[in-house]
Amino acid sequence: MNAQVQPQVLDVERVRADFPLLKRSVHGKPLVYFDNANTSQKPSSVIEAVDRHYREHNANVARAVHLLGEEATAAYEGARSDLARFINAGSANDVVLTSGTTQSINLVAYSYALPRLKEGDSILTTVMEHHANIVPWQIVAARSGATVKAAPIDERGELIVEQFVAMLTPDVKLACVTHVSNVLGTVNPVREIARECRKRGIPLLVDGSQAVPHRAVDVQALGCDFYAVTGHKMLGPTGTGALWARREHLQTMPPFFGGGEMIREVRFDGTTFAEPPHKFEAGTPNIAGFAGLTEAIRYYGRLGADAMHAWEQELLAYANEHLAEIPGLRIFGQAKEKEPVISFLLEGAQATDLATLLDLEGVAVRSGHHCAHPLMQFFGVPATLRASLAFYNTKAEVDAFIAALLKVRKLLL
Ligand code: PLP
């Protein structure tokens, strides 16, 4: 008889014990933290790694020959190697450490796109992007005479891939797509998009901010050119992140910031720069943050992407089932493949009023435009509420959220 492979099952109560903040109460109620797409909570191992760095290893990187300097450098470079393995980059040297996705995308905008763009060129993005994947393109487009085009989505919140492909015309010099929508949870078919871009010789940037917290990512298999991630949404400290890029791009990109750490030799008659990735890392980085990010990556490794994904999908289905029973509740984003991000509105109630009242019940959700104005315009609403779940959430928390929603609905309507 063949040995049956047992699917790994996530023990949510054990996992929760690793997150000290989940134990707290707010307004006298147990916290239900459903704002994970905004920023995730941190396990003790991450918090302790940051604390340990400052207590035992604190020094600057790449400058000192003393032991502490070597330890700090090892922690920082170790995070680069761990991140490279985490997203299956071919080499750690293809991973530029940044303060987060916003910096990663701006690096590509200023260093890769701006020198190449000219009047008549275009950058293609989509209607569902976070402002971080729109505004940098608008800025470099305005400077170069290029334009930014946005591919449409349908009512379910799915990218209309045929239209995206039809918009990959010869004027398009760069395409920029989110892997997972921060508002709708939609998972975009990045491999297919990358294939179409490559056929036409158009480089593709993928915003992976909302993907890496939920699924295993393999940047080489995806076939994109640039992949941006942010540490604080994936259990890591704020102010950490990365840009993975194909080596050939990093080689041709001029530095974005100038300063210490990114040079080979500085002379008034001509400065030479370090090799990538250090060429893009001027100044003192968030060393303690990256020491923490290493622990975040290790945490995901222990958890297992399959177990995490299975549990999150179960939670999503459970939440959807119960939300469907609430009269007047409209969910934005019903993609076939989605991560546990639920945007919604209750007929007759303002999103902010609802979020404020939910907070008084202990439920933390986000209300507003979620840094996605064009998406709000597409749906014709100024704001939504967003409940974004993580692997450490429970069905009991979904129940508490639904009960709180029904209670505040009565108060408002
Ligand atoms: N892209 C997406 C899809 C996001 O959800 C976010 C954060 O909300 C960002 C980019 C910006 O990330 P950061 O502010 O960490 O740079």
C-alpha cells in the first residue's frame, strides 16, 4: 500500500500563542485583529530578534572590522540570503534591501524607467493597484513625456487579461501589476501576464506586498523582471522590504540614492560605484529590522505555506458564508482565486461609522479608500470596509466579527 501523504494542518491555537499582541483587549473586549493587509502582527521570535540585536550585536554594517560590526553585517546580509531563498531568487545579489515596497517601486521608477522613457512611451498598470504602484509611474511619466495607462477589471474584481494583453502595444515600455489586490484579495495570473510581456519584450514589475504573506512565491517561475515586497505585512518589522530584479536590469540601472556604503571609490574627478545590490543601498539601513525579518521568514518556513494557505482559505469561505446572511451587505471582489481580504459595505451605513463602532466591539478593520482611489472610482464608492485575515485568525473571531456587525448594524439602521 502506498504511504498516504498527510496534509500539514495548522494548529491555530498554538500559532496564536506566538503572537503576544493577540492576547490584548481593546475597549474592554478581546481583540479581533482583521487589519492584516495593513500590517501584520509580529511573533515573539521577531520581536526578540530586534531586541537581541540592540542588546547584543548593535553596530553599523560593512564599515567596522570589530566583532560587533561583523555580527551586524552578518545579520543584515543573512536577511538578504534568507529573503532570496524565500522568494527563490537565483542569487542573493539580485535582492536589493529597501524600506518596503514603496521604496522598491520608486527605485525601479527613477533608476530603471526614467532614463529609458521618452515622449510617446507608456507604462501599463491596472485599475486595481495600490497608489504605490501608480503614483511613482505618474511622476516619472510627467518628467519624461510618457503616459500611464490602466487595464480594466470586471465587476468580480478580476483583471480582464485579454484587454491587458491587447494594451501591451509597442509604446509600452514597462508593465506593472499587483500579484494580489490589497482591497479585493484578487490573485492575478502573473505567470500568464509575464509570458505575454516577455513575448513582446516588455519588462514586468510585480507588486508582491499582499502575496508573500499568503502564498509561496517563486520569482523565477513567475517569469517577471522585478518583484517588490514589504516586510511589515509578512510578520517582519516596519521599514524593511526588498526589490528582486533580474541581474541584467540591476547591472544597467544607475544608483537612486548616493552616499556611503554604495561606492567603490569617491573622487572629485569621478566616483565609482559598488556592484549591485550594494550600489542601491546608500546610508545606514534598518539593520535591527532585517534581523527581525530573518526570523519572520523562518517563522513562515516552520508554518509551511500549504498549511497556512489551506487554513486561510477555510477562514475566507467561513467568513463569506456568514457575511452572505447579513441583509444589505455588499462584498467587493469575488474573484475565483483570492486571498482572505474582504471589502464590503452595508447599505445605508458609512464605512467610517461602521469601523468606529466595530472598534468599540474589539474588532479592528480598516475603512477608507485603501490607497486605491482608481479602484474606488471603478466601483463608484468613496470607501469600503476591509476585513483582512491572517493564518493566526480563528473561526471564533469570525463569529465575533459577524456578531459585532449585526449589533452595530442595528445601532446605525
Ligand atoms: N502595494 C500594496 C499592494 C500594498 O498593499 C501596500 C501597502 O498597503 C503597498 C504597496 C505599500 O507598502 P509599504 O507602505 O510597506 O511600502
